[in-house]
Amino acid sequence: MTIKQISELLEATIVCGEDRKEHKIEMAFASDLMSDVLTLSDNNVMLITGLSNMQALRTAEMAEIPAIIFARNKKISEEMKELAIENDIIVLECRFSVFKVSGMLFNNGISPVF
Amino acid sequence: MHFEYQIEGGNFTRAGFASSEIKKMMKQLNVDMGVIKRTVVSTYEAEVNVVAHAFSGTIYVDLDEEKIVIQLQDQGPGIPDIDQAMKEGFSTASSAVREMGFGAGMGLPNIKRNADDFQITSEVNKGTNVKITMFFNK
């Protein structure tokens, strides 16, 4: 699915990376535990999280995660936005829960990492 | 090439800054992306550990054509039992650290898994030294 398709499906707002709406995502991982995210060896995995802080973005940067969905209506700060832009990380904000986001993406063909 | 970065204990806003700089530098040098990822994930885990547990620390980075060596030396409580600390799931992290998305006792094992060579020494009430070595053509 493209970022555009994902944002439409989840009624999510693209906060960063509006210019990369055609970027394709095939796999996703849902976690609020960044230590778990850092163990992933796959690249091009979308992160679904409710943890809205600088470390979520830093973790994405280190783990080569191209896009993050902040679920549970979490908003990102200006500082986080700057870090996302600096590292070309696509950021979406969504009012749905992590469970609902995960289920909807799974039903639309996004694969789990394991 | 030699670089140094200071780490401030407890400052989670800045945690990851040094790892980010190392990543940018390695990308500029056209190091293999897989090696970069393993290097910065290891360094970031170690950097977060210093922020989470120590008062302060310094990262020393030495880089040549074959390898990058990253040493993190901190001033802090140290680790009484390194074997126990290396076990997945063991953690002494505070609730504040857990709220940041860390402190699940996975950092040190993950560094060991990613690094080509990993050394750790520690002295209680003094601090901990972590040395990560990554080879570019392995």
C-alpha cells in the first residue's frame, strides 16, 4: 500500500512527508517498546505506536524505519516534526487505537514482521 | 579519524544525537547500509543506557578504512553483575526510562547481537565502559 492509500484507509493526517505519498509499505510492526523495534532486521517496516516522544523518531532513524503512524490520537511536537523532516521519516497521526490500525492494515494486505 | 561526543545522564531529549551524527558520517563515507544499521542500533542502545543509568559519559569514535571502534565510557553506578545484565529481560531501569520506551532488559543483548565485537567492563560506583567494533568488509 502507498502512504496515500494508508492515510485514506485510516482517516489519518500526513504530518511529515506529504511529498512521499507514493512510498510503498509492505510490512508493519506495532509497539510502544522501542527496545523491541530496535531488534528488527527488516527494512522498510512501518511503525505503529502510541508512544509520542523524541525516542520514537530516533529509534526509527536508527532502525531504518521510513514511516510511523502515531495512533490513539497522539500528536507530535514541533521538535519531533523537525527531527522527522531532517531524517526523511514520514509521519501520520491517527485517532484509531493501535489494535484497530493494525487490524485494518492487516486486512488490507500489510504483512507482519513475524 | 577520531571524534568525541558528550552524553548527559537523564537527558532523554538529546539521547541519540551522537548515534545520529555517527550515522551521517558513515553514510557520507559510503559504508554498506547493513553495517551502518547494525552500528547505529548498537551505539544508540549503548547511548540510551548511559542516559538512563549514568550521570555523564563520553563516546570516543575511531574510524579507519577497515573498521569503526566506538567506546562509551560513563561515570555512574556501574554494573555489579555483568552476566546478569547480559540476560534478556533483566533490567534495573526506572519507571521514567520505561515510559520512554526502553528499560526492558534488551539493550545489552541487542548490542552483542549486532556488533562484530563487543566488550563490556564495569566498576561499581565508578562507571561502565562499552566497546563496539564493526568491520566494513565482513
